[in-house]
Amino acid sequence: RVFTQNEINRSKKLRNKTNYYAKRFAAKEAFVKALGEGFRNNINFNDIDISNDKKGKPNINISSKIKNILKKKFNLNKYKILLSLSDEKKHSIAYVIINKQKWLKKL
């Protein structure tokens, strides 16, 4: 209910599933807070998929439903979602920033 099938499939290759899932849960919570919606207005955990690129950089992939919210609420067609994940023993944390694309041209 909380994790996408892609997230579950990726976890099968890992030994420490607890940290893996804790960071993804934290990232989904941080994203909906950055969006200013929370998990309401028909937004579900499965609308957000957390992955990593080949170098380990975390990425947020969102459903078309959330893309429509970004467009309607913030008038954003082009945006960049920045995500930072971290964990240590019993703690996991995530930070999410949603920026207009024009601000990130030089990054």
C-alpha cells in the first residue's frame, strides 16, 4: 500500500531492507509536505516512486495526478524536484525541494 511495485522489486536485491524502506517513506512524506498537500485530495503513497540512478543519486518519480496538482496549484509546467536522503542506525531523513526549472539552468 505504501510502496510501488518498482520499489518492492528493487528492494529484493538488498540486504538492509529496513533502511531502504525507511528512507523511501521519509522521502514520500517530505515530498507531500513540500507540495503543501499531505496525503489527502486523493494523493496516495503509490503516486510517488523513489529510485536511484546508477551513481546512487535519489530521484522522485511522480504520477500524472501529482503533475496536475503542481500545474494547478503552483502554475508549474517545468520544475525540478530535488531530493536528499540520509540514514544512520535507527534514523532516516529526507529533504525535498520543488523548484521552477528556470532557476536551475546552470546546475
